Amino acid sequence: MKRDDFGAGWSSGGMGGSDTWGHARPAATLDFRQDPLTGMMDRAALVAAANRRCAHGIALVVLTVDVRGFTLLNEQVGWSECDRLLQGVAYRCNRLTESVPSPALVGRTGADEFAIVFEVGDDASRAITDARIRALQYGLEAPFEGAQGPLLVDFTFGRCELPSEAEDAQVALVRATAARLEGPVAGDNVSHYAQYRSECSLLLDLRRAVSARRITIAWQPQVELPGGRITGAEALARWTREDGTEVPPGLFLPLAERDGLITRIDDQVLELALRDFARWRAAGTPVERIAVNVSAAQFQRPGLTQRISDALARHGLPAECLDMEITESVLLCNVPTIIGTMRELHALGVTLSIDDFGTGYSSLSYLRELPIDCIKIDRSFVADIGDHATSREIVRSVLDLADRIGLRVIAEGIESEGQLQMLGAMGCPEGQGFLMARPMAADEFARWAGAR
């Protein structure tokens, strides 16, 4: 093993061998602080070496590698076997990150965490680094052979860049770990600190918006097929940041679910929806019912039925006008509690719909056992109905099943005349989508509905 130009780091030849696990054999002597289990640099040594490189004006990428579920793994296979696993991970991290012109710095920075520091300069070296990271991820996927047989281990990865995203290597390690804990970026299973920082800013703004009750709603009509008579309208949560940027629901709603804000958003959307519908009724707008989405977290809060009853009473509305849409994933939660709440709501007069039907994991037996009134066919099946026989058969089967057990059906995401015609030919009774109308504000919806 050799020192690099800045006093630390593994070079070609690295750890000098492996056992059945492919784990590191620590060198007899090292001229930097070492982790006694793996023979790698420890956290302090890695930080010092990385900071020396930064001081020489070298741009760095700090990658953290963490064994997912390590505590549970310890309980399953024991500490001795897990120590062997960590040695195997160390060996692979070292072997798979050696590169030209300069090898990476590799160290063990926590009980089950490793860090690798790559040098990056021009676009070519950055591309090489990205390729090495992908190779590392791929290489760590292979099972580790232990005393009890092959062990498949999952890893999480976090990334931060110096000096653009952190002041020094210690901060970079913290930020890379924080990014890793927030989960992967879409299309890439390495979590970048820049993405994490952006998400933190978005979450802070979302918290402020919810506290200031700045969540709004848009309405999308549900219509009869064929003919187009309006049967209902779905309330869709919307959020615009103070700088005027509209944040897609697919971005801010999952964020709200992770942060525990979703129940407050649910409450605000319900209040806004009932307010708009009460105004429509007073003005004679031809809408029979409104649909409001309810999260799994909301369904598990005590007193949901009473809160909805109180909200309906505040706006002078009958329970029969409200349809509550739940996804199939709700049924994976506390099933006895969910079923009990659904029955309470049904007894109140509220109707219940299963949203995005066909994409979840619920059993078809639920459709017989639960007080469900409507199935909403997921837009993914509607989008493929003209091109894929499987999607057509799924839609046809859902329609047949719903007809047999007396459920309404609404097809979501209708965007073309061809989709509309095929659904009509299959006997689908209702639909919604951009072909009928895009989501719109309450006043615009009232004008649109009144002009039909």
C-alpha cells in the first residue's frame, strides 16, 4: 500500500487480499488513523485527507454508502457475521473505486457507513466518477458469502460535492448522509445533497403555506358516458409558492405525507370543497356530488366521521353529496380501524370510492366486504386501452365485476376520442379527463358547467 500525494488514500493493491466474503485484511502498519475492523481510514483520517486535497484546489465528490437495516441484520445473523460483512463491504468499496489518474479516498465513517472521496476536474473526469459510482453500486449488489450461506444486502447512497455544496469534508459527510436519509432522487438511487437542500426549502415553504391556509383546490368534472352530462366534480389540491411557482401535486403531496402535513391539507381541501359546493348549490350549478381525496393518515385519525359530519353541517349540506376517494394503499394500513371508519361514513350517508383501482394490493374480496360505492379505473389502463390488449381486458373485467356487484365506475385520465369511444363501447358509465375538461377554479367551473 502506498501513500498518495496528500498523505492518505488507498492505491492499487489496496488491502492485499480477501477471504470467502471478499473482505479486507488490514495492513500491518498504516501511517494514518485506521479503523481496526477494516484497516481503512477512520472518519477523522478521511476528513483530514479530503480537506488537504481541497486545500490544493481539487474539486471532490463525497459519496456515503450505508448498509440498509444493519441493526435488524445484526439480530438475524449475529455481530460476528456482520463484522465479516463489513470487512467484505470495505474490500469491495476499495477495489471498485480504484481509478486513474488518482485513486479515491475510502474510509469507514460510522458503524455501518463508508465514505468514498473522488477527485473531479473536467467533464471527462466527472463522467469517469459517475461511472465508478455506478460500478460500485452494481458491485455491491452481488451476494456476500458468509458462514450461514449467501447474504443479499441492500445499500443506500448519499452524495455531496466540495467545495460547491459544503465548506469542508466533515460538513460534506453530514450533508451526504442527510441526503441519503431523504431517499433516492427519481431515476437515480444516489441521493444528492443539492436535491435534499432543495427539498428542505420546499418543505419549509409548504409548512408555511399550510399554516397560512394557502392550499387551494381545482375542480375536474366527472361526466356521464356517452352524452357528457355532469355527474360530479373532483376537488384536487393545488399549491403555488409565494414566488408564483406552481408545485405539482405529485411533488408536494408525497412530501406532505412524509412530514405529517397531509392530514392538515386533507382538512383544508375538504373545507374548501364543501364551501364551493354550497355556493354552487345556491346558484343552481348542475353538479350532483363532489369527490374529495382522503389520505391513509387521515383515515387513521380518531374522529374522522364526526369531523366530516360537523363540516357538512357547517355548510348546510347533506352527506349524500360527498364522495370520499381512498386509494387501495389505505387498505394496507390498520385494516380493522379502516373498515370501521368506512362503515361509519357509509352509515352517515357519505359514499366511498376506490381511487386508482388496479394499481394497489387490495384483495378483490374487499369489494364485496366493504361499503364501497364506486371504482375509479386508473389512468394507466385508460392510456393503454388502444394499444395493449391486456389493458383492455383489465378494463373490461373491472366493468363486468362492478356491474355484477352493483358498483359505479369512473374511468380516469381520458385524453383522446379513441379512448372515449372504446370505453363507451365497453359500457363504462362515467369518466373524467383532459378530453372533457382540465382542472379549473371554482368560478370557472361554475361558468363551464352552466354553459353546457
